[in-house]
Amino acid sequence: MNVRPLLVCTLLMLAACSPRNIPGTQLPDTQDTRAIISVMERFRSALEARDAKALQQIVSKSFRDDAGTEDPQDDLTYDNLPQALPILFSRIESPRVDLDIRQVDVKKNGVATVIYYWNASWRMPGLLDRPQRDSELEQMVLQKEDGQWLIVSGF
């Protein structure tokens, strides 16, 4: 008996059943994943444009971020973003942000975590002479509210 045709058929069936990924990524090609990537792109472009209103539109009313510190004075919330972001954006020039989304994990409860590598550069003319850079692996949490994915934490 020739086993090769059976092996080829089995491999073809397994390949047909494997989940599809978004081209150029290892992210599953689902409606939720694509919507989350869209929010991440809106986040990136709003940062580069220094557009506080655009960021506010993709943030949940339950948004809270501790800025990586224990000091509650620098915490960002949905309520203080309209005041905090314009002040922050007025201090920087020429921001450039690249996001490399590594993983999107959508939970059944309508919460998703996004692991992404962030590479950013900007100028702060009033404080420092040289351009500043930051590269880091980050996590953002999003929640689906009224059919729309919104950022809960992770700026």
C-alpha cells in the first residue's frame, strides 16, 4: 500500500483546519483582532499627532493608568485625560511611534490584552537638547463596550 497519498491528504486537511493569521503577522485573523489592531493604530497616530481628543475617543470611561509609578499624582484616568494630555503634548515635539503588536488575547468576558513592542522618539526642547528615545515591551488592556473596543489601561 502506498502511504504517500494518505499522508498528503492528511497534511492538506490539517492545513485547511489551522487558524488563519492576519497576513504578515502571527495574529489570528478574527473580527475582534482586526478591530483591536485598528484601535492600536488609532492610538499610535493620535500620539504622533499629539491629538488628545482622538485619544479620548478610544479610551473607556473606566480607563486608569498609574504611569508605572506608585505616586497617584501622575495617574491618568478618563476624567483627567482632557486636562493632562494637552499639557504633556505641549512639552514634546516631533513624536514618532512604531508599534509591533506581538500578541492579542481576546477573552470570553469581553476583555483583551495586547502585548506590543513600542519604539518611540520625540524632542523636548524646553528640557533637553537631544532627541529622546524609548523602546519597551508593553501591555495594553482593552474592553468591548457597546460593540466597540476601548482602552482600559496601558498608555
